[in-house]
Amino acid sequence: MLYKIVNNHTPDYLAVKLLPMGRAQIANPLSLQEYRCRTDRFMHSFFPDATRSWNSIVSHFSTMPTLQSLKSHLLSLFRPGGKSTFKIHDPLGIKWLFQLRLGLSHLRSHKNNHMFEDTPSSACSCGTGAEDTYHYLFRCPLHAEHRATLATKVMRILVRNNLNHLGNTVSVYLYGHHSIPDSDNSSIILATLEFLKTANRFPQEP
């Protein structure tokens, strides 16, 4: 909205609310004079708050951006980048993987966090702790046999890349690691997907 006001795309009664040119525009001609605020209520109202945000954002531009380029820049500030699945084609496995990445899986901790009526507790059925992603991948005795296979495959890759200290790091098993080749990351994710299938903890629907 402030972009439209600054660029005369709104009625004049909005533009006149902007303060006249001040010292802020000496450093950056796109900057606006900021308001002096005596109260928090006024400081957080539209024009003072939007002006502060505007000055921070336009510091990334040397000339007035288009509305689309401004939107793209804003989205890049708070929208996370995509997380690769390394071209693995396994619809059901990838579905489970994303559920774990987002904390929206069938694990009891995830369901309890979202207040599912059928999951009043996060406690794992093994009785040794909360059934969260870490417990599921590294601790739960119910999946010890399949976990051994997973750990062997992943540790072989990590040791080869001098990352053996990450052997119990959840993010490595769900995302891979930025410092290793895509082929190794693909192997890690495939090992995780195999564990998800053989551990048989999630619904097997197609």
C-alpha cells in the first residue's frame, strides 16, 4: 500500500500524510522521512510503521522498483527456499518425508502438538519417551532392527565425507547436507525412506 501511495496510485488524501523530504533521503533518495512518535499506539499505526519498514526494504534498491520486483523481494525475506528431494520418485515415501519435515506426521508427538483428539499424550508406545522425530529415528527400541540398517547406510556416506559427527542429526536424515554431492544426499534420503517403509509406523495407503 505504501508503494502505491509513494507512486501516486492512490487518492491525494493518503499521499499528504507522508512527511516532507528529510535527512533520510540524502543517503537514499527512495527513503522517507520517519515520524516522531510519542506513544506506542501511534508508533505502530500504519504510516509510522510502514515508513520504517519501507526505509529498511528500499535500501536494497538503487532506483524505484516495480511493484512485482518489490513483491518478489518481500517474498524472499520470509518464504523459505524449497528443500530438495533429489529427484527421487517415490510418492508415498516423499509424502511421509514431508510430513516429518513439517512436524505433521502420524508420530504421537506431532499429533499431540496439533491437539488430535485420539492422541492425548506424546508418549511413545515403547514407554521410553515422547514419540518425536528424534526418538523415532534414533531411540525407539521398537524400530531397532531397521534403524541399524539405516544407520549403517547413512554413516558410511557421512564418514566418507568427514561428517561422521552428524550421525544423530535429524536434519541430515530428512534433508541431506549442503556440503556433500547430490548423489550422496539422494542415497541418504533413500535410506530414510526405506526405514520409513520397513519400520511400518505410518499408514501404507497409496
